[in-house]
Amino acid sequence: MVHLGKIPTDKDINTPVVEGLEQIKLEEPSEDEITTSVYGSRFAAQDLPRYEMPEKEMPKDIAYRMIKDDLTLDGTPTLNLASFVTTYMEDEAEKLMVDAFSKNFIDYEEYPVSADIQNRCVSMIARLFNIPAHDEDTNAMGTSTIGSSEAIMLGTLAMKKRWQNKRKAAGKPYDKPNIVMNSAVQVCWEKAARYFEVEEKYVYCTKDRYVIDPEEAVNLVDENTIVDAASGGFVAPFVNPNPMWDFRLEKVVSINVSGHKYGLVYPGVGWVVWRDPEFLPKELIFNINYLGADQASFTLNFSRGASQVIGQYYQLIRLGKHGYRSIMLNLTRVADYLSASLEQLGFIIMSQRGGKGLPLVACRLDPVKKRIYDEFAIAHQLRERGWVVPAYTMAPHSESLKLMRVVVREDFSRSKCDQLIADFKLALDTLDKMDKKQVKEHDEFIKSRHHRSGKHKGMNQHFTDEKHSLQGKHGKTHAMLRSALPTMRIARAWTAAGGKSTRGALGRREAAGRISTAAATQPEPAVDFPEAPVDVSIPPVQHNGPRSRKESIKEAKPFSNFLTDAFNRQHDYLRISVTERCNLRCVYCMPEEGVPLSSPSHLLTSPEIHYLSSLFVSQGVTKIRLTGGEPTVRRDIVSLMRSIGSLRSKGLKELALTTNGISLHRKLDDMVEAGLTGVNLSLDTLDPFQFQIMTRRKGFDAVMKSIERILEMNKLGADIKLKINCVVMRGLNEREILPFVEMGREKDVEVRFIEYMPFDGNKWSKGKMLSYQEMLDIIRTKHPGLQMIRGHKNDTSKTYRVPGFVGKVGFITSMTHNFCGTCNRLRITSDGNLKVCLFGNAEVSLRDLLRKNNDGEPIDEEAFEAMKQIEMDRHQGLLGDETVLGWGERERELLDVIGMAVKRKKEKHAGMGELENMKNRPMILIGGAWVVTNEKSPIAVHRGQTPRVDATAAAVDNESVSTLTSAPSRSTACADLILPHSIGAAPAPTLTHLTPTGEAYMVDIGTKPTTHRAAVAISRLHFSNPTAASLIATNTLKKGDVLSVARIAGIMAAKATSTLIPLCHPLAITHLSVSCVLRNELGQFGGVAVEARVECQGPTGVEMEALTAASVAALTVYDMCKAVDRGMEIRLAKVVLKEGGRSGSWRDEAYWAEEPRTGDRKGQ
């Protein structure tokens, strides 16, 4: 932003700083007195030239020193916490930028590499914003600008021009475009609207809401509206990468971002990217030949330096995504730490935390405390200590609120933050000691104080009374809060030639009472949940010195009874499957044809996983392992690990990962930073060709790269426990046992050989299994000195070491020597079932109980925040709830379910003979959701269905479920959710519209394909005397034509089915016919036969529509005839034909064979 400077008159120039000073004449120094010292020269005794060029030159060293001295009166940039602008870059970056000062960036022919560097930056930034580069039809483009203001100007101009072109083509007025904005916008948006003649429409802030209101914004949108959003593009992709705001949204057509703010470059540079040339009208582009080079130009200025673009390129390749992420996360942590600290000092925090906004802190004094001073007084006190922390009033309609804002930049470290907090405390102490009179004098001094020194007179006073800007109209100052999302232009409202924009253009507010969003049910590869908030609580007071063993024992808590089974095994190890998906097809893990995947809404969301992890850690779990499927294919795996890793302060000691290693090397650094402590890597062969045979995929080199990267990081001190798991199968890979052992000669790795285990889909045969003893014998043929190492009591493997080797060898002997007696492991499948034994087929659903008060819907970030607020209220004494995590009744029920499931865990799993005949999930779906029962069970569970089982706890074991007729009480809630399963058993009927607790819900049909659906239903009405039939036949009934009225009633009823039957979906019916025929053969006195046929193109069937039509038609006949026959009976109402859908067609053959035609019999 450039300031308008006033050109002083001669009178202004000759006015002294202090009145009367003109009478004091200072004697000019003589030539003999002048020395070569700067301050001994005549220039030091003269005023620096201010308004007119001097006649003579000045020595360069003197000019440098005098100007430098003048600049010392500026504030210190690093203490200016009002500005977003970057104040630190590395020396190497500064050298590159200084070297490029003389380059005019517009000279493409002379400086082709500089021009190409811009193009590289544009590409990197566009891909950061998820431009669809994978699509070969993508033709995105972008350019650098002088700051984001120019980028905003260009984007607004392109939007306006394209909107005008569409309006012209449609023959509609195009002279009054408008733009909808928050009243707290930065002034550049006002400029863009004013300069390019776009009407400004504001969604004003309120005392309780400081950001844009979606509904109010939608109300302002009309056919002349161009839509825009917020700012912060170098923060969101690294701190909060999952929300869908960028080019992943089809309607986002351009995005601009500031490079000199969180892009970490000195001012000024900005960037703007367009999805396609169609969004950049040709008439705005100028093709020019400048100094021999043809170039297309779309800028507001012409010449400019190349320095900032080169500085941006340096930062992008120097830091990379990992570097930017590390910096932005640190800024977020510092901002949240500052928020928590100021909150402790009595401030109300107005900004968002945990990466939901930019790393800044906006706060105000708590009005309840009725201090006699305001935020401006605090800002002045801080100014006297060197800090620039602005105080100002809020945007229009909320201007009564005063606030202060601290922008956390790269060079604002934790130690500097502590100093600021100390100065805040000192400022408050100083002001608290003043009386009202002193405070009033202090305020008057602040208002009258002139911050600038010397003769500078500020801006031109001619413009101080302008009334067109928000500042002029309302006294609004700079924007307080900014979103973490960068500015993006959305096509929805202005791509059409007219018509009002839908609410979806700006967002949709959830219905009251719901705490879930559609984002929670997106397909798993695009999991939409923001990162779990950073733990920013103020560190507790540390004890001086280590506690004694006696003190530790005295303060130790007993292990949770919920996680202790009937055999006194304490379960402190939790394995969580985070996905069903896998990028391999290992022969022992997954059937060759693959497995059906669950609907995303049936899988645990990231907040749900975090909550369950917290719950288990609160009960004594110290180790969590994330499994799959393949966990690294989950898009938000790093942020999920970061949120779970934050539980270390609550008692979690280890966070491990089981992976095939294909993608691990790309994410490993971030995972270690998130808290990863151990990796179990599955690798069954060291032969690349055999790898492809066993996994049915390529990828051996990627796996080895991951192993080497772990070992490399361990040399640098990462301390990642690396174990390689190898499933040994006779006749396939037993020859590789010795090469695997050899890996440990020089590498610190433990190779663990696993006995082949029977799981559904892996073509189990006893002959394939190579026993632990046989593997030992093979190794001892080459290494007879193999020694057993004493391990931990809960170890799953028997560990050995070859003398002289760095690594170790282990054996997981699940089949021949089980380790059930010391088992401390529990598993949560990806669909939220608790599995207490890997080989058992009993499961209990935690997911359904978790979602019980959320209408059975996935819990998203909003719901998770609500849970956290409850916890905070409890900690602050606002709730009397004594539960561990503050989630009340639901938490108690979860713990009851978990406790009862653990108590039912058997002493050991079945033997080999039983296991090979016992149905279980395929190994890949130990984290999956394909569950059916064995022959003993009265229920079945299919994908998308979770039936309720009424059972007492005593009746439930690992093999079967016994049903009772009585409804369960709360004490048996856990029994309601026990789901034994046996792949391959014939599915039994289930009720799809009931949750496990018996509550009704509407089945999700959003993912079902649209197909042709048809159904025919019939009903039969029998008369009890001959009168009614006779009157109908002669059409002499007083109420009119019975059969015609009944037919119309049936048609109307079919169309109203969804309003009559609560759980039916509204459907667009494409064909509907109802026939009503008088039939003498029905009963003794005849009756009416009704047949209704309904058809549609849709995702669900029309049986209910047909049945409703037939039933209501029969009821109408009853209504019209009841005066002459009160003994009529409606004896039959049923569906006789169904076509379409996943289950195919069905018809009642007896009906179609025996019944005569009664009307429209399409489909017979």
C-alpha cells in the first residue's frame, strides 16, 4: 500500500520544529574544522535535504551514514506485530535478491532464466492449490504480481469482464456488477471494487460474529453478483490441508496469494492462478514485442524488479513442503500458546486456534472485570517497550468492540513470545495502579501524541474527510481476522447468464441439532477433516528433581478395570485400523479378486479415531499402532498421527505403524515429526520378481527405499524401532529365510518370521504352513550359534540373535506356540468394531455407540469441538460430570461396552484344527467391514447394516448370540452390539432402518447407482352383502363413481408416500397406473381388485409407492361404500413384482399365473 505524500510549500519548509528557533543562528563550521569523519563533516551540522535536491554532491559514506541514522528512528521490524509482511530471510536469499536488483523483470529476452523462474513458481503454487495437473486437458496459467493487492485487482477485473461478456451475449444489462464481501475485508478489496466500478455489498460483522455469515451472504447474491472468498494460501495447505477450498472444487476458477506474507518473501510479491483461459477474457491480455521478445501481458504496471520472484523461488526449493509445514506449525503453536497465556491474564480471545485460522491472536479486555482503561492504553504501554501491537475498533456494526491483534511471523519465536507476555503483564500492572484521573490524562496524551518525528506532516489533509470507504463511513480500521484459506474466485454466481445463486455457492449451515457435515462421508481417499488442534496448553509447573521410587509407587494409579480381563491380563496396547484400502494384493492377506469396500460413512472419521485413542489412553493404554489395509494410503494419515501423538502428555509412550512400505519413504519425515516411534514393515521376499508374484503388484524398490530411509534417520538419532515382518509359506518363500537373516549382519533391524495363518480368502492349507521349529532348523544350518534373547513378557515374538550380527531375528508363532497367556492387545477395525482377539470372530461396535446421539451420522470436526468444549466446561467446574474425558453418559456406556467385551476374552484362541474351519474376516478386513454370522447366530450383518441384537451379557460368548424377547437395559447395552461373524454363511434377513439401539433412521442411498426401478402391488376388498357391488356396477351410489375416485386416490397416495411413510425417500416417479376392477368371484358377495404399478429412474426401489397406492385405493372404496356395507374387509395388500436394483428382479409367480388381467400388466 503506497501512501499519498503532501508536497510542502516554501512556508512549510521554513517553519521550524520549535517556535522561536529561527532566532538562534548556528555558526557554520569553517573549512579548517572539517575532518574526514562523518560526524566531523559539515553535513553533520546541517539538516538533511528534505524537499529539494541539493546543488552539490555528498560523499557516499556520509550519505549512507546520515540516511542510516535517520532510519534508526523507525520502529524495529521484528517487533512490529501489526504487520503480516515478512521480516526475515536467510543471507543466501538476500544475496540472490541483491544480485537481481538491476534486472527489469519485463525484459524476457534479456533475462530468460528469471522469466522461467517465475513460471516454475507459478507451477509449484498451482499444484500446491491442487490444480488438476493429472488431467491432460488442464490448461491452467498464472502470473506474479506486485503483492496480493495487484493479484486481487487482476482477478476482480477478469471476473467482471467475463461476467459482462456473458450478460452481453444473453442480451441482459451488464452495467451493474456487484461483489459480496465481509465488512472486515482489507482495503484492497474496496479499491478493486471502486477502481473497476463494481458495487460493494457487505455482510457486516456483529458483536458475536466476526466472519462472514453464509445465509446473509446468500441473501445478498443476485444475478449481478461475482463471488469471492478469503486469504492465507501459504498457511492452509500445511497446517490444515484437508478442507476442500481450492481447485479441488470445480467452481473455484482462480486463486491469489501473497508471497510477501506467509510466502516468506520480503515485500512485494503476489501470485494469481487461473484454472483455464476461459476465465481470463482475451480482451484483457496484451501481446507485445518488447526488446525482441513476444510476450502476453496481463498486469497493472510494466517494469518491475526480478528480486522478489527469485526470492520466492529460493524459499520454495530451499524449504520444500516439509520446511514450510514445520514453520507454519511452529507459528500455530506459538500463536496458540500466546492465546492461552493472554487468556490466563484475563483477555477474551477472539481469533481461532489450532490451525483453523492464520497464526495470529486477536483479543480484548473482559468487560466483566470493568477496568478503567482500554486496549488503546495497553497498546501504548507496549509501544513504550518497543512492541507495535495495534489496538483498534471492529468493523462496522460491531465498532463498539475494541481489540488488539498480534501477528505471529516466522521470526516470532517462543522466547520472544514469552518476553511479550511479560510486557503485557507489566503493562496491565502499570495501568491497574493508576486512578481514573491518571488514566484519563494517559488517554488524552495517547490521542494527542504525534508518532512521527521531525518535520513529516503525514498524509495530505485534503483527503481526510472522504466518506466513500468503510473507514470514512464507519471509522473501520484494518481487518481483524483472516481465514486460513487463500483468496479464491468462485464461478457459480456469475458463470450463468442469470438466476439467483444457490446457497451452496457460499456454504450451507447445518440443521439445528446436528453436529455432523457432509464432509464426514466423503470417499476415504479424500478424507476432509482438518488436522486435530495443536496441544497448546501452558506447560505445568515442573517438579524440582526426579521423584523417588517410593513417591512414584505411592502416586501410581491402578490399571483400568475396563481393560483387565477375567485372567488378569492388562491390555495396554491398542491396534487401530485406519483404512480398508491397500495398494498391494498379498496372497495370504486378500483374496485375488479383492474385497468389497465399505461406504465411507461406515468408517471411523479422524475425530472419532482421536477420541477413541484418548479414551483408551485415559484407561492405561501406552502403545497405539495404526494398521490397515495400508495406513499410508489414507490421505490424512500424517495429521491423524499428529493428533494421536499429542496424547504423549496423557500417558501414551509409543506410536507405531504397520505398513507395506510402498509409500512410507515419502511421508516418513513428517510421521517422525508427528511422533512415530516404531515401524513394522511387511516384506515377504528379497527377490523383486517374487515380490510381484506374492503381492500381485510392483513396488519392491519403493519398499527398500523406505527401509534405507528409516536406517538413515536412525543414524541421525530418530530412534525408530524397525521390524520387518515376513510371512513364510512352504514352497513359496522359505528359501529366503537365510537372506533375511543376513540383513541383520550390518543393519540394526529385527526380521520376524510369521507362521502362515488361516484367514478367509487366503486359500489356507495346513501344508503351506512352515512351523517355528522348522524355520529355526533352517537358520541353524548356517548359524548354529543362534542364541535366544530374553524379551518382554508381552512380546508376540520369540527373539534370537546371531553372534556378531547387529540385527535380531524373531518368530511369531501364532499357530504352533500361541502367546495368549500374556496377550495385552486389543484391536479396533476401520469400521469401529472392537476385536479382543485376532482369531476370534466376536466383535463389538464402538462406532454405533459413539454416534448414538448424532443420529447415527459420522462425527466430524464440529462435533469433536463440541466434545472438547464439554471437557473444558467440566475442567472449569461448569459441569459436575466426573467422567474421564468429560463426555458424560456416552463415555460411561463406551467403557461399559469395552469392559464387558474384554471380560469375555477367552484364555486362548482356538487350536489349529478349529481355526482352519472357523470363519473370520480376510486379513485385509481385520480392519474392514464385511461381517456375516456363522450358523449358530440368528442375525447377519452386511455392509451398510448394523442390526440390533437383544441379548444379555451372560448369553454372549465368542461363538454365538442368544436372543431374548425383552428389550435390553442400559446395563446390557454392550451385549446389544456384540457381532460374531463368519464369512461365507448364508445372509439372514435384517432390518435396514434400525440402528443397533433400535432407533429408526433413513438408509443412505447417496452412493447407490441410478437404475430403472418398477414395482406392482395389489390389494383386495371383500363385500359382506350384495348391495355395494350392485350399486357400483350400476354407478348409482350416492357418493359417485367409486372405482374412478379410488383410482385417483391411489395415484395421489403414491406421489405422497414419502410424507406418509417416515423413512421413505422422495422419488421422481416416471410412470404410475392404478386399476380398480369389480370382481364377482371375490368372496360370497364379490369385491374390488386393485393393482398399482409404479416406475422411476432412481437409486432405490418403488415397492412402497406401489403398496401405498394399492392400499389407499382400497381404503377409498371402503370409505365410499361404508354406508351400505359396514362388514367389508380389506383382506390382502402385497407386492407381487419388483424390478431393478442390486438384488435384481422378483415376481410372485402364483399371482401372475392365476390372476386374470385387471388393467395395466406391464412386465408380466
